[in-house]
Amino acid sequence: MNFSEIFIRRPVATILIMVAVVVFGIATYFRLPVSDLPTIEYPVVTIWAFNSGASPESMATSVANPIEKQCMQISGIENILSVNTDGWSKIMLTFQPDLKVNELIPDIQSAISKSMQYLPKSVLEPTFSKYNPSDRPIMYIMAYSDKLSRSKLYDIVNDRIVQPMTMLDGVSKVDINGASYAVRVDVDPKLMSSMGVTLNDVNNAINAQNIMSSGGTISNNSQTYTIEADAQLKKPIDYNELIVKYENNRPVRIKDIGKATFSSENRNFCMDYYKKGQKPIKNPIMLALTKKSDANTVELSKAVQELLAKATAQMPKDVRVEIVQDSSKTIIRSIADVETTLILAFIFVLIVIYIFLGKIKDTIIPGITLPITIVFTFLVMYFLGYSIDNLSLMAIILAIGFIVDDSIVVLENTVRHVENGQSPFQASINSAKEIMPSIISMTVSLAIVFLPIVFMPGIVGKTFREFSITVIITIFASCLLSLTLTPMMSAYMLSPFSPFKKNKFEIFKDRFLGKIISAYSKSLNIFLDKPSIAFLLWAICIAGTVIFYIWTPKNFIPLGDSGIIIGQIKGPLGISAPQMQKFQSYLDQDMNKDPNIDRFFTITGSSEGADQSGGFMLAMLKDPSKRPSMNTVISNMRNYISEIPYNIASVYLLPKPVLSIATGAKSTAQGAQYSYLVTGIDENEVDKYAGILLDKMQEDKRFTDVQTDVELNMPVIKLSILRQKASSLGVDASNIEQTITSAFSHYAFTQFNKGTNTYDVILEAKEEYALSPDALDNIYVKSSTTGKLIPLSTITQWYTTVTPSTVTHYQQLAAATISFNIATGVSMEEAANAIKKYTASIFPSEIGGLFQGEIQQFLDTIKSFLILILIAVFLKYIVLGILYESFIHPFTVLTTLPTATVGGIGTLLLFGADLSLYAYVGIFLLLGIVAKNGIMMVDFAIQQMKKKVPPREAIHNACLVRFRPILMTGLTTIMGAIPIALGYGTDGSVRRSLGLIIVGGMIFSQIITLYITPGVFIAMQRVHEKFISRKNRPM
């Protein structure tokens, strides 16, 4: 009794097992999490260090460098990238993809602790978080009110939304785009000097009267009391009445030399929100939520929406909260498109099966095994912890075309036995026994193709691991059902053969196929008589594959149409906040007139430091059916932005990708998708050659939005202390530094608590004394020996110059980042090769460079895929050799592969599609699917030869007998991929290359392999008989 016979003879048991699979499979499907891509954690940790008033160069050398040295000793680190600017350093540690961040935390803490002894005393202990700066926010949430003050609104949003939101599982950080209120103490330097008061006096007086500490406890035998001292100043009036000193026995209060007021923590911040059909909203509170790399976007979005529903119910009615942008909606829409594609593929496949079988009852058999196979796959996915995402559903869609092949082959073989006079029951037993070796061979040879992807290194390998395992699960599930359920159903559902019971459609179909098979039989003899023709065609296919591969543009993942445009607003260094806000106003007006934009917001002045040149914008477009493509919209936006009358800034626009694979930390600018890092020992040389490369790329029309972080013209005032003179007058350097910091840094030198929030107290010179470098002439310091006020101009010299606005390090080397986008119609491969060509001709040996992010992943992936394809072919040969116990016949089967690749890649060229990451996956699918044709022919021929049939007659019979199942299985695979090839759905363009390569490869190979494989089989059999069989003869 063979394996299938057990299930044929026990139909009730078989049906009950399948019912259980269906019930549990459907139940687990609705419990599977939904995501855009498999949840992958990229181990990136960001360290933040702050030193108020320090220049970018000082931060790089005195702060970032010691931390980098300690972190370089952490095991498993891949690279260290640091970005240093005024007063802060951001040090990004990227670890090997297989490591877990949580396991690295002790080592990171140790490295930071060791570095503390080398840092300036003014640097607070650095902090770190599991945060990848290359990750973009997944949600933007806006809160606004017509009645509440901005400060009150900020507190409500912070208390009721931000703090609870940061505690949600999966949240990396929540940025508040908006400024909290603070107490600003603005003092008049001239009044201060007339009353003998310095900025340090004001600073010391406030710190002495504003104390944040506990009062201790008092305890006796019966009770313990906690002492709460009201030692904090919380209102402007408290600060205004504060006595700084006594002059002529009269108190000098802050109100005598200035004024304390409630104000914004950042007075430069300006945000505008526009939505079609509504009035603009000025300076709302905007929250940007970034998820952890291993968090599920859809699940996190649901949790956030639940939190917002609870929070808004507890807020004042005038506070409105609105989700401006939610990435989960794009994911859900994309998944819905893929699910619809799945249904369409299923319907198309059933139509093909019906056309060939001619009876609805016969069509039901593979029609039932197909959904059960899919449901079984969902069941296994659930226990493996997988998710419903674009890749897993794509795996199932593609599998539809070939998982039904096994059932079709079994069913068709059973029908053939029935037509030869056997009863359906006996025919099912004999057919299953006869066809089982072929089914197992096809299953193993198909599954083995995807095994190399499971072990593919890097983050792309981790991302596609779930895809490949899902395909393998589906393949083996199909094999199992084709050897159990299909024979059982065939035994009880097929009718005994009667040539008089055929309907008109069956008669027409049989005659039509009969003519095709007859013509095929005659043409086949040419290749069997002259196998050299087959080898010639095979060689042409190999050459065509190579040539087409070289000609085809190569890309990573198509951007798709997310309906979201990200933009960076960039003005010249040294520009003022009012100037940026004026440009922002013009930009707002033009974008509000754009008929393709539904809503948008713009932000400038996000910090109160010296550099006010940056801004940000986010535009949400109308539904794709109501507007042109993203590329057209962006092109139109660039046109009207370039015509802004007050054209002092640039806006770099980037369509947000529908799908993006996590990458390591990078220094790519906002508004740019790609970047190239120039590195070297000498910072000046790095800046020089980065500038030359920048010029080349800006002249090259293949690149757009080219920008660099090498900005050497940041206006600064260099102040040098006349130390001997200052010392003789009783003034030390720390006194001077503290005075300047208090006057101009907008630095929060103390804080106070109110409720659960902490607010800053900012001391500064009045605005009219901080408009030009001459303001330094109005600043005084106090002599420690005489107590007299000394003009700062007496003991210092200053001059204006320019310095870098940002200093970047990579692996402790000087670095410069060139960020860019690629022009429409230019492939990523072409862009990368152009940059490589430029750098090869420009850079000396001491200057190096590397791509960051997606381009680097793309280049690494291409190399990996080419190697993995060779490994897959090798493994396929090994498996087939073991199954056939032959060195020769596996080669015969493998000759089918070039016929598929030349057809697939040629189709991409024909339709102007790129060889993207999806298309590479399609090549793997072709390698597995197309070999089925060869296996069916070779397997049957070997069985015939075991019955003493001559090789030529055996392969001829095999081709004719297997012609119908080969044609059926090929068409089902083609029809299963048709919806993908047509680009069905809003984001269908992202997946289209995968469908095209499958459809094109299958159509071409279906025709060619019917001739090449038999011809090669004859030639290889002759080799086998001439050499191997001769060696095996007894002596």
C-alpha cells in the first residue's frame, strides 16, 4: 500500500483532517499581525551629548571623539557615525544585523562611563536610546485650540498625550514640534552697568532663590513629617521682585534692570498647517511619532488611536486633536490590494483549470486543494510568529500559480488512467503511485531554490527570510495535499470514462489539443534527430540572459505612490528667523493653491540657536484617482517653488516610499533619499574633494536635489581673552565665559516644576542688545579684587569669521555627506556607477568614500543574489542527482533555466521595467518553476526506459504524454502572476516587475523547453551510454 492509498481508502478521516486544518487556519489568519514588511530590528543605538555654547569643531574633538574611541571597543559594532553641531553631538552606533540591542546595553553604558573622564566638565553625562535616526516618523498628530493659550495647550498635550504615548510598546520617541512656555528674564545691560550689576549677579541671585530640593523629614515615636520647602519661583512676578543686590542701601530688583515674562521656550518657532476647505492653523502643536525598528506599524497605530480617544475625552472641549498622517493607512491599503490580487489570481487559475479539464466537477478538485493549501500556510505562519505583510502575501500569490501544479499533475494523470479504462478508484491509486516520484522531485527541487535566501546575510536577507520560508511552507503543503486530498477526491468524484458523455466544449478542447500535440510531435522529431539544434538554442538563451541582464536598468525597491511628499527647506547659513518665515509664507501660499495637495504643514525655526537655515515640510496629496503621478506632482511643485519672489531658500522634495527596508544609521539630509560619504584623515582635504564631487553631481542631470553638509560659511564671532590684562584687573576666563553665555546663549540656567512638568528659566540680554557684534561693547564683568565693573571690550578682542556648521565623523575619520535624489528614468545602478566613475577620477588615494543606506544595501544585495542564484542551481543539481541517481539527467533538467531567465529579463526590457529586488525574487521563482517541465519529461522518460523502451521513443512519449500537464501548469502559473504583471492596485507598480518577469519567463520557456529538453536528453543519454554505462559493464 502506497502513501496516497491510505487516504484514498479512508475518505472520512481525510475530510475531517482537512476540516480541522481549514477551521484552525482561518482562525489563525485573523490573529496574524498586519505589517508592511516583516518586523526586523536593525541594531542601531544613538548617543546624545550636550555642551552648551561649544562649536561643532569643539564638540567633534572634545566630546564625540572620546566617546567614539570607547565605543569602538564594543564587540559586534559595524560602524560609528557622528554628527556634531553647535552644543550637541549625535553619535550613531550601527551593529551587525544579527545582534540584539538589549544585549548590548551594558557594553554601551560601560563605554559611556569610561569616556566621562576624558570629557569637559561642562558636558552632562551622555544619554543613549535604541533609535535609528534614518527611521522616519510613522504618524503626525496635531492639536490646536481657538481659546487656550499656546502654553496651556502645550501642557495639556504633553500630560495627556505625549507622556502616555511614550510608554506604549513599540514607541521609540515622540517629538513635540512646538515650544513649551518658559520664564524669560530679559535684562538691559546699560541699566545694569549704571547700577553696578552684572549678568553673573543676576544668574547667582536667581539660582540662590530658586532651589529644587527636598526639605527632608522630621520624625518622632508616633509620626513622621515630610518637609516641603516652597523654594521655587514659578511666576514672572516672583522673578521681577527678586533682589539682585543692594546699591546705596537700596535693593536693586530684576524689575529695575529688566523684566521677567512668560514666553515661548523658542521664539523662532513657526509652524503653519493648511487643509483644503479649512482656514489655516497657526502654530499648532504637532507630534511626530517614531516607532522602534521591531514594532508593528499597524498595531502601534491602533494603540495610538485608542489612546487619543481616551485622552481627548478628558481634555477641554475646545482642544481638537487630529491625525494628520498615518503610515498604517498606506500599509492597510497596500495589503488590501495584495489580498484582492490574491483573489484575482485564484479566479484566473480556476478558469485555466476548467478550460483544460472541461468539467466543473473535475475543476473542483484542485479548486479545493488550492485554498486549503493557503489556509494551511497561514496556520504554520501563525506558529512561526510571522505577519500578514506585502512579502508573505506576495509569496502566496506567486505560489498559487505553481502550488496547484501538483494537484493538476496528479489529477491529469488520474484522468488519463480513467480514459484508458480504469475505474476512478483504481486509477487514483495507480496514478498516485506512478506520479509520486515526480511530485516529490518537483517539490524538493522547487523548495531547494529558496533555501539560499533563508541563509542570505544582512538586513535584506533577514527581511526576505520570512518570504522564502513562507514559499517553502506553501510548496510542501501543496505536495502533501496533492498526495493525500487530491487522490482521495479523484477516487470519489471522477466519473468513469465514456467517450459518449463528453460535452461540446470537451470535444472541441480535445480536438484542438490533439491538433497541437500532433503538430508538436512532428516538429519535435527535428530536435530529436539533431540534438545540436537544441544545444544551439540553449547557448543562445544563455547569451541572451547575459546581454539582457547587462542592458536592464537595476533598482532596489520602487518608490510607489504613498501620496506623501517630504521636503527640506534650506536657506543660506546666517539667515535670520524672520527671513525664513517670510519665505515660508510664500511657500505656504503656493502650496495652498496646488490642486493636488489635500493638506500640508511647514516648520521653520525649530531651534533657537545660531543656525536658522533649516525647515521642514510634509504634504499629503489627494487620492491617486484625483491627481497625476507623484513624479508629476513633484515636478510641478519644483516649478512654482523656483518662481517664489522671495527666493532666498531651496526646497528639496522627496516622495515617501511605500515600502522601505531598514538600513543602518546614516547622515542623509531631509528631502533626500540617498547619500554618499566622503572620508579621509585630513578634514580640509575631505571638504575639498567633497566639494568637487558635489559640483560634478550638480552638473549631472541624472541627479537632483544634490546637497552637502559641508557648509563652511557659518558666521561666528571669535572672542579672544587678553588674559594678562584680565588677570591684572581681577577677571578670570570662567567669569567672562559665563557672562557671555548668560547674555546670548538663550540657555536655560535653571528650572522650576509645575505639576508634572519642568519649565526653563532663560536669562538673556534684551533683544535690542543682541542684534549685532557691537552688542559685546555693552557687556560688563565684575572684578574679583576691586568689585568694579570692567567693560568686556577692555579685556577681550573679537572679530567675525566663518566656520563649519556641522562636523561629521565616520569611523573616527573626517567625513562629508553628499545627499541626493535620482532623476526620473535613471536607475539606481546607473547613478551608483556614475558616482563611482567620478570618485575614481577625482579622489586621491588618501580620500575614500562609501554609499549609505539604500544604495549600499542595493549594491550588497545584487552581489548576494548573483551568488545565491549560483548556489541555488548547484543545490538543485545535487538534489536531482540524488533523486535520479545520475550525474547526467539533472543537467538535462537544468537546461530549462536559461530559457526562463532570458524570457523574463527580456520582458522587463520590452516593457521598460527595472530589475528590482522583486524581480530578483522572480528569478528565483523561475528557477524553481521552469525546472518542473524538465522533471515531468525526464521522469516519465526514465520510467519508460526502465520498461526497455528505447531512449528516443521514451523521451518522445514523455513529451506527448506530459504535454497537457506541462501546458496546464505553465498557464496556471502565468495566470496567477497576471494581476501582478498588470500592476493591479494603487501600489501595483511596486510589484509589477515581479509579475512581468514571471509571465515573460514562463511564456518563453513553455515553448522553448518543449524542444530543448528532449534534444539535450537524447544527447546526454548518448554520453551516458558511451562513457558511464561502458565503465559499469562487467569485465
